[in-house]
Amino acid sequence: MQTGKQLSTSIDATVPTAARMYDHYLGGKDNYAADRAACEELDKVVPSTRRLAVNNRRFLQRVVRVLAQDHGIRQFLDHGSGLPTQDNVHQVAQRINPDTHVVYVDNDPMVLVHGRALLEQDQRTAVIHADMRQTDEIFSHPDTERLIDFTQPVAVLFNSVMHCIPDSDTDGPLAVVRRVSERLVPGSYLVMCQLVSEDPEVRKFVTDFMDQATQGHWGRVRQEKDVAEWFEGMEILDPGLVEVSTWRPDSEVAPRQLTHEWIEFGGVARIV
């Protein structure tokens, strides 16, 4: 069973969203005072969050480049894509092959507005408004059907978004991963990472804070073992499941996570 909750198309500037907070951490301008205030409060307990967000974005760019360049992937389905910023998935992939098709999925109405304005001239890329748990709706959406051929390998991205999903037997992260992976042909890839901490106090603070700040649009900070469960039965690419700034860094002096009160943890796996 998948969530059938009606998505709001209105933008509430008084309630922070994960997408706009992430935008603020990346130095973007598509955020409001409530988002910035929430980031300031978060930084008091987990001060590495800005660096974590930047490193996560760089991880996404490296992953897309590797999948497009080394594995020949020409189709990307990006769940919880967030607000457009520099070097989005389609820009990285289309530099390698201009015919790459990308579908972005997000439930934040601000993402929809900005994304569609940015992409209105690009017929190979689309943004659809959906909850990432709505697998049936996403896969059957007209833009998805127009751009993605699921008889061919696809890279499906869940980059720093699973912590927004509450635990559930039918709509929790593991259920979503299984639903999606069942629809993919061998040779497809799943990219998954989320915020984790091995400190129970950090997990509780951030989970409670974000749940309250976003008015329930949050799941929880998890542990590395929870993320590892999503990858069972898949072929995990080297270097395995890691803190993302260490996933195939561009150089030995590339920015790394400096503190580890919480980290972005995950990796890339091939469907076999």
C-alpha cells in the first residue's frame, strides 16, 4: 500500500522544509527566514551540517558522473531532488551524453515551480510533483513514461532523502526500495544515502527537532546498519557503504567530513 495523501501545491513560508534548509546550507537563495532560523538551531547541536550538505552534493555529482561515464547510464530518476542548484543531475550527465534523460521527483511545491521554470526548454528533463513513496504514480506519470524506458538500465537516486520518511511496513524506506528495485532491469543502479548517527542523543535531538520544525514532514536519523539493510541482495560498488565524502573523492585533498556527530552514509549498488 502506498501513501495516497494529497500533496499541497501552496508554499508556506512560515514552516521550514528540508529542501529549503538544504538550499540554504548550499548557499542558495530559494529559502525563507523560517528555514534559516531552523538551520541556526540545528547548528547549535550538529555544527557540521553545512559541510555535510556540501559534501553530499559533491557525492551526488561524482556518482552521476561515474554512472554516466563508466557504466553508460543514460536515464536517471531522482527522488526528493530538492531545489535546483549548480551542476544538477541532468547537467552532469548531459555533459557526458547530451541525450541523457532525467526525471526529478519532489513533493515540495517550491521545487516544482523553480524546477519547471529552469527546465522548460529541455525536452529531455522533467520535474514531477509527487511523494517519493508513491512508486506507482511516479512510474506511471506521463513525463516518466515519456522519458524513461524501464526495459533498459536506469539509475534511481535516493540521495539524502530517506531520513524524511517515517518507518512503516508499507511505506518506510525498505518497502520503497523493494518496490522500486522490483521494477528495474538487471544493470540498473540504486544510489542511496541518509543522515546517520551512532550517538542516540544526536539521533533523538535531530529527529525530534526536524519533526517539530517541519510539522511532521520527517522520518528519523538512523544508524549505519539500517542503511545497509536497504542494499541487501544488490552488488555494491567499491568502496562500499561509506561516509559520502570518502566515496571515490576527486583527489586526496578533496573536502572531507571534519566532525562525525552525524554523517551522510550510503553508497551505490547494481541490480543483478
